[in-house]
Amino acid sequence: MWPIDCIAHKRDGLVLPKEEIERFIDDYVHGRVADYQAAAWCMAVYLKGMTEEEIADLTLAMAHSGDMVDLSPLAGIPVDKHSTGGIADTTTLIVAPLVAAAGVPVAKMSGRGLGFTGGTIDKLEAIPGFRTTLTEDEFLTQVKTVGMAIMSQSADIAPADKLLYGLRDATATVESLPLIASSIMSKKIAAGAKAIVLDVKYGEGAFMKTKEDARHLAHTMVRIGHLVGRPTHAVISSMEAPLGTAIGNSLEVDEAIEALSGKGGRRLMEVVMAIGSQMLRLGGKAKDDAAARQQLQELIDSRKGLAVFKAFVKAQGGSTAWIGKRPLTNAPGVYTAVCTDAGWISAVDGRGLGEIAMSMGAGRARKEDAIDPMVGIRLYKELGDAIRPGEPIFTLYGKSDADLPALAQQAADLITVTPEKPVHIDPVVSEIITE
């Protein structure tokens, strides 16, 4: 009767033993469980849920379904970070070199973007010559010599997750918290992380729409991490407005350079500091948040983080001649919109702006879609900022045939200017969960 037994057990709300979960995942990866049976199992999990122990067992089973990266040759404690996705989230390109400059090894596998959220690999490939495919030896050697490496995720990492993700998307089970948590954590564990920092976002521009849902997911993943021997912290951050001021791949690289040079935006740097401080704590380089934040600021002020970024780009074949001299972004079409009213930026529809940027070629509607690394949107004001008539509010960078005035009108409609300063704006970082 196997695998029907496993489906029925979860359908009836039973707690699945570790051996049963491991067998189901292994059989599915090797073709002994049909897609329709795995889909039924996913729906049973969606409806009945899982205990923390079940989620931990599922996470490890998925992690061990393919290759496991061994980071033991690295000195220190490699710490990985993961974001649940958002608009203008350039955090990895800033925090990774800062943390590496502090002596915490960063050996990171990242993915490409889908939809209006950008992927770290897409951003790095905007740099001429940058290589995102490395051998394991190249990967480890670079971390030892430079302090960090970022490469595209291997197809052999957590193949069970890839299979289940496709089913979840087609069977209305994407929102299942056990399946979300195990999906994220299995890839981090398979990639060799000894400690993990999660950026769990909420809001209209994020996957989780409410702070409560984000907190629930964060608590679940933190507890999973501790259960499987991977110390995990989580940052709860708001995506009610774009995190940074750049939406688009080369634009976000430019923003990362600005941030590492001490010119980062208010909202973006709040998240960078929160994530970076937790990475330093888990990496054994800071005793508390205050000490960690001070260290990060010193690495920005001294430009040591920027130096690591340059060394990292050069090591992976990318051009560094432009850094500190000119922007990377060079689009054929440029259109700047100015504000007509005096007031305050009281709302910014980040999701809407992200969808405009995607329509311009900055994102993918389908996995096979090509990306134009030079297109996107650069904002000049953040949520809560004052603005005067005639001040620039954003610039569109588009293809030569783009109708930029029409797109600018669409973008302007997504930014609300009011005569009064907003009474309340949610803090970008509302909570840090460590247990």
C-alpha cells in the first residue's frame, strides 16, 4: 500500500515518523512516488499541518536528497543569509562583503529572480565578465583567499525541493507553512551553512502579507534551525515600500557600491545593519548587537567592505574598472520625473513599481525570459521624506524603444504625496527572533 499509507496518515492528522518522511521524499526523488501522489501528500500537509519535529525531519530529508556542500575546510563559522524576497532588496551585495571583511566566511549559493523580485545572480551578472558558475574547489579557495564567494545554485542541491515546489505552485499549496519553511531551510543546509540569518519580509511587496504571518514563519524556521543543529536568527522587515532606491539589476549594483561607500539609503541600511549584526554574532565576531553594528559602521567608514567587494568581483572574473569612477548602469533611454506638489511621500507601491520594472525587462514573467541588466527605476525619495516642487522623484532607465513618458505616468501614480507628514510609518525592522 505504500505510498498511500503515508498520504493517509497525514490526511488523518497523524504525526509522521522520521523514517516515513525520509522514505517518502527519497521515493519521490527517484520516481517511485507519482506526481499525483506527492500532490495529494502536499495537500494533506497543507490541511493538517506538521509538528516542529516533522518539519525538521522533512527539511533534512529534502536537504539530503541531493548533493551536500562541505564547508568544513573553511576556518571560522560560515554564516548564510536568506531573504524571502522583496522590491529593491540589494542587501546581499552590501552585507556579504561587510561580514566577510569582519572575518566571517561567506560561502553563498544564490538564485535568479522570477517575477518582480530580483535575484542576486541576475544582479551580479550585470557586471561585465562576472562568472556565477564555479567548481567546488574554486568556490572554497576563493572564500579562503577573499573571504566570500557567491555562485549560482547547483541543480543537484535539494532536488526534492525543486520537485515539490513545482507541485505546490500547481496545486494551491504554496502557502503551506511547513512546506515553505522546509523549502527555504533545506537549501540553506544543503549549501553547507553552519549558521543562518533570515530576512522574513511582510507587506504588499512581499510573499507574506501580514506581520503576524511573517513572525509565524520566522519562528518556525528559527526553531527548525536549532533542532537540526544550525543556529538561526530571523529579522522581521517591512516591504510596505521598496527597501532601497534602486529597482533593476545594474541599478542595484550601483546602489550597493554607494552603500559600501557610506551613502546608503535609510531603509536599506537599517536592514543591512540588522542582518549584518546577526551574522557577526552567529559567526563569533561580536558579543552583542551594539558591538556588531559599530564594527559594521567602521568597515563602511574605512571602505574595507568595499575593498572586499572589489576583490570578490575580480576573483570571479568581473570588471572592477568602473567601481568608484562611474555608474555601471548605462541604458539607452533615460527619463526623469519631477514632483509638482510640495509635501511628504506618504505611500509608495513597491509591488506596482516592481511590475513596471519587470515590464521594462528588469524581471522575468517566466524562468526562460531574458533579462536586460540596464533597465529599471531609480527613486530619489523614500517613504516619509519631504519633497518640493521641481525636485526629481524618480528616473526610468529603459530600452531605446520604450515609451518612457507613459511608463513614468504609471510610476507617478504609484507614489503618493500628501500635504501632511505621515502620522505613522511601520519601522523597517520590527523584530529580531533568535529562538
